[in-house]
Amino acid sequence: MPDLLLVDDEAPLCESLAYSLRKEGYEVTTARDGHSAIKQFYKQVPDVILLDLMLPEVDGMEVCWRIRAFSHVPILMLTAKDHDMDKVRGLEAGADDYVTKPFNTHELLARIKAVLRRNQGGAA
């Protein structure tokens, strides 16, 4: 069962998405701010990260840079920032994919499976 770190400060979204992901067989850990996300990452490295950009304390872009400094874990940005330059900055910061809110849960699940498959050489 793949471990997933879901980082989002919107409680209702985080809870409903975590529920959907668990139903699909993922072990889900959540964090509501950038500091907690980094601490949780060090505690147990997940197989994939869903990362919001607009987080309290440390924003998602900084979280992405810090994790990318030493890890290749797949990161999917999951954010309301939908301008082209936001997407470019997110991908250049090291995100493997960029999904804008609102999103289709089925599409998000397919994207998660795709990054896991690429990262694990076809095992997902």
C-alpha cells in the first residue's frame, strides 16, 4: 500500500480527499502547514506527496525546494493557483505534476498512479 503525504490547510478538502485516497488503498498522513509537512516527511518518507502551495508558516514552494534538495519522492502540486506562470514555477521548483483546484478526483487518482508508476519503474 503506497504511503501518501497530503499537505493542505483547508480542513474540509483535506478530510474528504484523505477519505477518498484511503478508499483507494493509500495510507494517508496529513499536514496542515509547511513546517508540519517537512517534519512529517523526515519522520516517514512517503511514496508520493500532494502539496498545496498556499500554506501557513512555510509555503508549498519552499516545502518543495527543501524536499527536492535531497529526495526524488514524487510531488504533485494541488493548488488554486492556476496561472501559467504559477504552474511553470511549481514544475521548475521540482514538482512532478501540477493539478489545479477544483479538480476531478478520478483524474487526480490517475495522476498519482502515473507518478508512482514512473518512480517505481512500472510497479504502481
